[in-house]
Amino acid sequence: MSKVQEGLLYSESHEWVRVEGPNAFVGISDFAQEEMGDITYVDLPDLDNVLKGEEFGALESVKASSDLYSPVTGTVSERNLDLEDAPELLNEDPYGNWIIRVHLANPAELDDLMDAEAYAQFIAK
Amino acid sequence: MRYYDKLVFELSKPGRSGFSLSQEWADAPLDLDPALLRVEAPVLPEVSEVDVVRHYTNLSQMNFGVDTGFYPLGSCTMKYNPKINEEIAALPAFLGLHPLQDPETVKGARTVLDWTDRLLAEITGMKHFTFKPCAGAHGELTGLMILREYHLSRGDEGRTKVIVPDSAHGTNPASAAVCGLEIVEVKSNAAGLVDVEELKPLLGPDIAGIMMTNPNTLGLFEKDIKEIAALVHGCGGLLYYDGANMNPLLGAVRPGDMGFDIMHLNLHKTFSTPHGGGGPGSGPVGVAEHLVPFLGVSTSGFHGNFGVILRALAYILMLGKQNVHLAGRLATLNANYIKECLRDAYKLPIDSVCKHEFVFDGLIDDGACEGKAGATTLDVAKRLLDFGYHAPTIYFPLLFHQALMIEPTETESKETLDDFIAVMHKIAEEAAADPNILHAAPHNAPISRPDETTAARNPILKWENEN
Amino acid sequence: MAGFCYFPQTGEDIRQMLDRIGVTSMDDLYCDVPPEFLHKEELNLPDAMSEQQVRHFFESLAAMDPKLKVFVGAGAYDHYVPAVIPYITSRSEFLTAYTPYQCEISQGTLRYIFEYQTMICNLTGLDVSNASVYDGSTAAAEAMRMCVACARRKNTVLLSKALLPQVLGVVKTYAKYAGIRLAFIEAEGGRTSLASLKAQLESGDVAGAIVPSVNRYGIVEDLTGFAEALHACDALLVQYCDPSALAVLKTPAEWDADIAVGDGQSLGIPLCYGGPYVGFMACKKAYMRKLPGRIVGQTVDAQGRRAFVLTLQAREQHIRREKATSNICSNESLMALWVTVYLSLMGPEGMRQVNAKSSAGAHYLYEKLLETGKFEPVFDAPFLKEFVLKPLCNVNELQQRLCDAGFFAALKTEEGYVSFCVTEKHNRAEIDALVAAI
């Protein structure tokens, strides 16, 4: 069973969001990393604007590739550069390793995301 | 096959050489400003001729080809590569022709292209072919350019989308994207065929055409093709035929008769030319009469892979009208025979007569039990290597999780098929008893399973001198 | 039914197999094909030929044309082919395998591709090579796509007008349908103009530029300032190279090019009326993930032994479908082996001699042709093995005379010049004979 961490918000494309003040940290869920298998590369975005639902990067494994979709609208203010050399961090601790930090442009969008309980039900389907 | 661990660079010794050139001008200085010259000579092996011959002979002995054994790699049509083809392609008179020679001095080569054009047109029901494309995907791209050019020539600029079934080869959507077309996916129905009801609402004035493989990648004939052709033509689109699966139709069914406007052939599949470890292939594109004016689209430097075309023509002439009608039928017979003999041990997701290939969805009993993972399609594939077979295509098409796609071709005997069937049954029994035998396979190939994750995380893509 | 040598099933085999399937004829297996589409009669093809007849047929075609000594390059070079190469490449373990999907029984293919990648990297000086594309022209087209993919949001690629005509043609074709804008860098005095490049860069939309190393006039380009100008605008420098000449010429890495492409044909692949050849592509490591095609990497197997695999596959069409870097699947693997064996035999010294001999022969021919008084120089620029002259005589008559004497030379160019090329295959006596025929 994939773990779902309490206190985070989740998108249907399996990204999680942790809100800290005006910023949101975005990562991928345990379910997503299990589906991907051993992640070999994380394609990180430029420090630029992102739209909710827009691709902001991609994950690669040996036999798969998966686009990352931003769960929020805003400006990418920081990228987790540790992932460039150690993409396996996303397999080892998906909730402990964020991918991007976004300065939120429209916090009201957060209401569209699922809480832990709703996401657990979503992936159980 | 045995493991051999050298790279040619590691045989190198300064001062040794493997070439033989006359001495005239061998030490002439280059008449160039030093600023235009490289600082140091490139690092290349310094080895003798016998070093080279032994090294590559040793490398070849870690390889499996059609001449080694049965190679049922689905969608790749690994039929026997006749040896007369190789002799024809090695005729010095053809090898010495420069591609820019005056047509008057290359009449033999032009005759080869003219004959191949005429015979392929008869076999496929198309009007004419261009030979520029060097592989199947290159043919797809060239064919889609012709498709777009047709619409543009009519001022019909809004046709920017192409319909691709969800079962299509990955090259179809990729070629469409490279050609600047947007992809609209159409779903397969429960029978594994294009769902006509799903197709209808997709059709409109923005549709440039549809790409279809028939039989499709499940080896199933798209029996609604007549209605699909009428619908697509009715909305102003064209039909593109992906010839990767042409083999079962060879001498039996012609894409042109089914309503296709443009197609490519993979000469390295249907027409017996060797696959060369991944190429060279040849992907000639044929078109119906109304598209002949657009055949001139230039997607490679000269006249395409002429050496491959020579081989294909030799094959067609060997078959002739007396044998060509049997090629497709025997390929279909062989595939159906394997399918019927193995369906007691492997899951057959769609129970239907197949053409040249079919797809299983893993083992019926994969041996999974409490605390023990079952044998996967990957495990079955790797275990087959131990018994002296190449594996089928695995995890494609994407419609099934454990896809195992088997294509025997017409050049395999009943005895070969029976032996393969027996081994597949044995593997199924092993899996049911103890899947660990399969998890650890292959046991007697030149290497065991490699660490692909590390290869992708920390790519080492060239040899570097450690000294 | 009478047996046919490629079809092993006997009539009895077929009957037994049909019984097992539960049908009565092979046509029953086509029950899902609408009857109007199933061909029951023979196709209108020639009668089957015996192997001897096939051989005779092709030998007669081969005999239709004169055997000419080739003194033309223009993108296909008549270098000597060592005898070892066809012996190695016709080994069935290489010839009759496909793409190395099952790496455990494809280590031969994977190892030679790894060696090929290393040799291309060493010739170009760049970090990463792919396992080949179709030919030089398509390699240039793929490089154009790479520039746009690397640049994000910029959509113009510059092409030097001094590139070979067929390279320009194919790149234009790919650009047209992909919606990539092309602009052109002028050639001045036979060389790609830095001033023209700088003028084009002012648009601000340039993702990269493709310029030749040795150009369509045979001139060795001086690319001083090119990389600097392009990099200042965040654009990539792509060099189109003759890889044989790269053994002596300043490398793409030394010019600070980001991508190098070209046709490996000059590395000992026969002319063969234009193919099969092999396109090569190499780039700096930063652009590795945008490089199209197969790439082989080194790793270890479960016992820790050195092993080779196809890697970075998430770039490719079978995984990424419409989002792949390219649609390429089959490449020119056997021709990559051809090149690898060639470079193994030649080594650094053989490659130096090939260039020395070709260059000396070409310069000798150049002088001799001018002495005839039937040509005058076009450019005052350095060349290696190929050059153009302005003809002062009727070119069609000249070509006919040469053909009658057994030569293919004096190729007419779009500009009205005639082009010559000399490789190490031709000695002074043959060059003298060519000049005498003029």
C-alpha cells in the first residue's frame, strides 16, 4: 500500500503540495514513485511562471517517462537541485523531497486539491 | 555464445597499424594554416589487421541473429534473410556508383529502382513509390509530409490533426509530431479493433487523416476498414497505412484496395532484407494516383538506401507470382498455430483468429503465492534466452500490462515451432513451480541481467583511457 | 504444393497445423477480411526465378553501365574500403540481428556501438554521440530540431548557404512541416560570413546555426568568432563535418561547437549509389537529453561484469511517443559497425595518411587543371581534397569526354562551377590520365 501523508494537499496527477505562507512546495506522492519505479532523472524547470495544470518538468525511469503537472499557478522560485545528482531521493522519501517551490499567485486554487483522506480514496480506486 | 570483455581501444599499442596504403604522397604536408588543424591526433585504436578480425569475431559471438535461431520478435518480422540478396548487394558495379552520376551512366541502378517501383505497386495496389526514406519511421514521416502537402495544395490549411489508434507503434505519434501534426487518439474496442463509434465524433474539417496498421499491433485485422475508409474520406481526410505489419497481407490483401492513399513498406521486414543490428532498413513510400505529384518530397540526401532496395528486388524476383501469395498465408498459419498450442498456459486476452502475430497477456499461472512474486513477462522473455531463442516483443502494445507479442514469420518450420511451443510450456511449468528460476534468468547467456538503473543515472557513454 | 526454398512447411505440415487450429484451409484464417479484399488469383508479377536466374538478371543490369573512376565528392567520397570490413559486417551474428532489445544476447552489437560512440566523440572532441541516424542530411535536420528543443521559446535556425545542396534541401523539408523558421547566412568569397551571422542574430529568435566544417566548395571554413557570437545570444553552434577530414582538421570542440553532425560515409563506406550511409551526431554533455536516437551505456551485470545496455531510453518514441525527441527507431547500425572497423584498421596514422594523400592529389590536380587553360580559379581559399573551378569550355562536352575516357569528374554545381575531388584511391598517374582526357 502506498503511503499518503497527512497535512498535504494532492492533485489527480499525483503531485503533493505543502503550503508555507505565500509559498507552495511541490513533490510527487509515494503512489507516483511506486508507479515509476527507479527514477533515473528529474527534468527541472526554469525559474519562470507556471500555470495550474501545466507541465513543469518530467521524471524518467529506465522504461518510462512521466510529465510533472503543476498543481498551482505562480512563479517557480526555487528548484531542488539535489535531485539532479540524486534522483533516487524521490524513491527513497517522496514526501521528504520537494521538487519545486512556487510563489503562489492564486491561493484560492488550493481549494481544488484533495486532502490526504480524499487522495487515499482516489488512489484506492 | 561466451563472454568476452575487450574493447578495441584496450588492444591498442602505439606504433601498430592495420592499414595498407601506397607510399605516394603519404607524408605530404597539408597545405593548410595550422589554425585550421586539430592540436592532437584523435585517439583511435592502433591495432593490427588480425587484432581487428579476432576482436570483432569475438564480439559477434555474443550476438544472436536470425541465422543463430528462432527470433519471434513481434512487429519486427524477423524472417530468414536469403544469401543471394547479399551477393547481389555486393556486386562491385553497384557499389562503385556515385549518387550524383548522370542518369545515362547509371542505367542499371535506375532499372533496379524502376522495377522495384513497379513490382511494389502491384503488390500493394499503390501507383508509385519514393525510395528516399531509410527506415519505417522515416517512411511514416515522409508519407505524412505528402499527406500535409496534399491538403496545403488545395488551400485546405485547417487540417492539422491526425488520428492514431491507442494500439499504434510509438513511431506513429512521434512521426506525426515531427511533421507538425497534432495527435488525436482513438480507442480500441473490447475486440482490440478501432472503435468506429469512437471514431465518428473525432472526424471533421480539422482532420488531415488517420494512421492505421492493418493488421494492427495485436495482429488483428481491422475488419471495419471499408467503413473507416469511407468515414475518413467522407470528412476530407486521407488514410495512411503503416506497413510494419504488411507481411501477412503479402500476396493476399493490398492496402490500395482497402482504400489507403499513402503507405510505407519496411523492406527489412516484409521483403527479407537483414536488420543489421538495428539498420540499415528502407522505408519506401507508395501513394495512390492522385498523390503522385507530391512524391518528390526530399527527406534524405540521395536516392535512399539503394543497397537495401537491391536485396528486396532480388527477394521479389525469387518469390515471383508463384510463391508470393503463400508468404503472407504461411506467416499467418504459423502464428495461429503457436497461439492455439500455447493458450492453455498463457493468457489470451482476445480470442480471435490472428494474422502474422498475436499478443498474450502474461502467464495463466505465474507462481505467485504468499510472500513470493509471480513470474512476469520480462522473466519469461529472459528464460527463453536460456533455451536458445530470442525473446518475443515485450510490454508492447500498451493495452495490456504483461504483453508478450509473438511473430514467427513464414520461414520457420513446423519442427521449429513445435520445439518453441514445448519450451514455452516448460517455462510455464517452471513458473508455476518456482518463479525464482525465471526471476534469475538468463542463466547461461554471455551476461546476466545488467543494472540498467545505474546506467541511466550515471551515464558512461564512451571509453576513456584510465591510464 | 511444390517446395520453395524459403518456405519450410510441407503439404503435410500445413494439413496438421490447420487441423490443430481447427480450420480447413489457409484462406479460412482470413475469414475476418472482407472477401472483396482477399486476392485469390496470382498478382501480376514476373514468374519466379531460380537463384541462378536472379544472379544473371542483376549481373546484366550491373553490366549496363561503364565503370567510371570517381573524381567527384559533393557529399559522397570514394575512399578505399579495406577488405576486412565486408568480412566482419557480413557475419550473420551482426547482419541478421535487430536492435539490441535483449541485451544479454546482444553484447556484440552493444559493444561495437559503444566503440563507435567513442570514436565519434574522439573525432569531434565532443562528449556524447548517439548510435547513428540515417545519413548526414537527416543528422543536420535532427540537429535543427535539437536547437529548437534546447532553446525553449525560440524558433529560428540559421543555415549557412555554403552547406551541401542536399543537406540544405532535407533541412528545409523538415523545417517546413515542423514549423521551424529558417534564415540563411551568406557565403562571401566561398566562406560562411561571420558578419552575415551577426546580422541574423539581431532578430533575437535564433536557437542555433548550422555551418559547415568543409563546405560545398571544398573550402575549409575558419569559424573564428562563430561560437562566441552565437553563445552570446544563447544560441547553439552546429557544425556539419566530413568525419574523415576531422582526423586532421580543428575539431568541433576546438571551435566550441555544441553539436557536430555529418555523414560517416567518408569513413570507408562504398558509394553504392547513395546508400546505405550513416549519419553521426555528437554533442556537449549539457544537451545529452535532447540528443535523438539510440545511445549505448556501460554498466555491470548481476555478477559485476562489465556489460552494455541501451540507455537514456526515456527520450525515445517507444516510451515518449509524440513527445519524443525524434521519431527515429531503426537507424544505420551495421554502417556504424562498418565505420568502427574502418577506424580500428586505420588508426590515427592511417587517417593522417588518407588526408595527406587525398590533399596532395587534390592540390596536384588543381594545378594541372589550371595549366590546361580550360578553367580559372573561383576562390582563393584553403581546401583539403575537394575544390571548384570556373569552366572556360562547354561543360556538357567536357563531361562527355571524361565519361568516354572512363572518368566521373567535373560535376556541374548550381553556381555554374565544376567540382572535383581526389581521394587516396587515385595516384598521380590516374590524375595525369584525367587531365589528359580534358
